[in-house]
Amino acid sequence: MKTTLTLGELQLPGAVQAPDPFRLSEYSCAMFGALRKHVPYGSAKDVLDIGVGSGILLAAASMLGADRLFGIDVDEEAIARTGHLMSLLSPPRTANLVVGDMWSGFPGQKFDLIVANLPQFPASGEEALPGRRPFWSVAGPSGDKLIRRFVSGVAANLNADGFAILTQTCWVDMGAALDEAAEEIDATIIEKFVIQITPDKIASMSSQVLNSCENGLIHIGPFVFADVYIWCIRRKPGAS
């Protein structure tokens, strides 16, 4: 059954409000589009979202005909937000949502589709930026801490014909992560887009990335941009 999103209650702005930490990012919107473009309707029955955030990717999976929705996040507020968004779908959906870390939530379960828009900002420290949740800056000074864990564990959690869709920013050494799992997975870039790195992010970015000549940042006068890639990852035949 196809589902659609409803607008819910419209809140008119009054006084200046703090930004919603679960507002949709460029990453989320690009992933939403990639799912609609690359996942045929009804092809993924069991779908897992790692790091649900606002829940928008599970909503997209529902719209694409998923029968069973699963989600995990270390942030209890993200789980609550996702559950609420599921209730706003038409018709409303329920999802199996767990507060937990990466692969810990559904042991033994395998999925047709796994989606992940993971934190990958190379923060200089663990303090959250204003308007961000504390977990936004936990990817380490090179930004690859969570992506490496995802890539190393994804094959064991996919069905034989399953696949994963993952975002990766240019400063993350995706090649190294893929090399570590080369015997189990094949990976292909399916989309590429550009984001602006705003001054507040630059001020909080690790020197490891800022001082590297190979991080892929694009400097144009006062503006800084970064390439972002969306990957499709599949199990190799015979992978455990």
C-alpha cells in the first residue's frame, strides 16, 4: 500500500525560534531523492534505518512499499520524533524503533534495504554546535568513525539480494573503509551533490581535515564547499 506524507499542524512563526535540531539537511533531502530514484516500489520489504534522526528515510521507505520498518538511533529524542512522523503518514504506520548503537538493535535480523545518513562531521571536539544534537559530532577528527563501522558490518545484516544506501562526505576516506570489507561487498556511487560548509562548521572542524590537501574541500573566496556521495552497497555472492 502506498503512503503519503501529510502536513500536520502548521505552526506560524512568532518570535525568533532556535533552529530545530531535527530539521532536514541537504544530506537527508538528497537521500530522500536517491531512494525514490533508485529503489523500485515494492522491492524492499524489510527496511532498516541506522541513525533515524527525523525519520524521513523510514517515511520514504514506507512510501516505496516497505512492509516492515525498523530503525535505531542512540538519541532517544530521534526515536520519539520518528515514531511521531510515522503516525503522520497516510495511512499511519508503525515502526520497530530501538534506542541503541549501530548493529545492536536487531540481532539475527537481515534486511532487503539498509539506509544510513550517519554523522560524519570531523569535529575538533565533542561539544555540540548550537542548534545540533550532542551526537552530531561523534564521528571523530577524520569523520570516518561511524562509516567504517557501518561498512564493516553491513554484509552480515543484508539479505542475499539486499543492498544499502549510504552518504559519504569527501573528507571521509571511503576507499579505506571499502578495502577492509572488499571480500564481502561491492560498492558503487549512484549520486553526487555539493554542500556549503558554513562558517560555524569551519570553526568547529578538526585541523586534521582543514590542514589536509586531500580532503576535497573547495574554497572560493569566503565560501567553502564539499562534495558528497551517495553509495549503493551490495553483498557479494557467498559473503557471510
